Amino acid sequence: MKSAVFLERDGIVNRYPLGQSKPVPPTCVEEFQINPEVIPFISKLRSLNLKIFVTTHQPMLATGDLDRRELERMHQIMRARLKIDDVLICPHETSDPCPCAKPNTGLFKELEHQYRIDMDHSYVVSDKWQDAAAAHSMGCVSLMLNSPWIGNGHRDYLMETLEDIADKICFLHQNQTVMMVG
């Protein structure tokens, strides 16, 4: 079984459009900007042979405020610039009772099954409480980037930069590997 890192798209992989008072994801390619800090972050994690997945809740698909083709164009840019293994999307409205909108674990379970992921030795990186709650439910380590959206729920680590998070994952992963072999 493999270990993985699950990245929240909005706020980690890409930046929010400027001038927003709340986390509103980009709705067009022109607003979609890869966070430059995520490139060395992913590279460092790749050196550990971790699978890299991006998970995202895009309720504006259901409301019609986000065009599916525009979202695919954003993800083509993301895939071209970053070495990620897969991207999974929850397209449902926030009020819909679906199993994939975080903090539900449907996206994570799908990737776990498809790629044979060892969730006890995997990590969730986000700036939102919903991802930390999903990580806790799945038995993953949650590493939160400090933001106004982290909430007060359970999280394993709260850090200030993606570089700090990468260093912590490297430390944890190397020590897990030693414990598993030893």
C-alpha cells in the first residue's frame, strides 16, 4: 500500500482571487493562479515517493455559476504545471446530502480504493476545517495552513507556510517508514 498527500485545491494549490473577503474559488481561467509555493512543496513530497492528490468541492458547478469546461481548463493548467496523480471534484451544492462534500470522506475513500492508499500513513493539507475533520475521520494526519477558515475543530498540526508543512511531512513520513521497517 502507498502513502499519499491530499491537497485542498482552493487556498493551497491555487490562490483566491484578490479582493475577496471570504474564500471564493476562481470561476474562470483568468482568475486561476497557481500558488508559487506549491511547486517546491510538491517536488519535496515527490522525493518521498508519496502519491499527490488534489480534492476540491466546487458547488458552483451545481448552481451554474461555474462552467464545467472552464473548471477543466483550470485543472489542465494545474496538471501541466504540477506533478499530481489525480484530481477529484465534489460538484454538489453545499446543502445537498452527498457523501463527497467535505467534511464527508467520499473523495478520500474513492482515492483510497482506486490507488490502494494506506490512510494511516497519509496526510491532508488544507486551510479549512472541513478537510481536517475528514482527515480525522479517515485516520490521516491533518496539516493545516493558518487561515481565517481553519475553525476550532481537531487538527494535528497548524503551520504558517507550505515549506513548514513539507518539512513536517518529511519528518513524519521518514519516521513512520523507520518504525514500519524496524
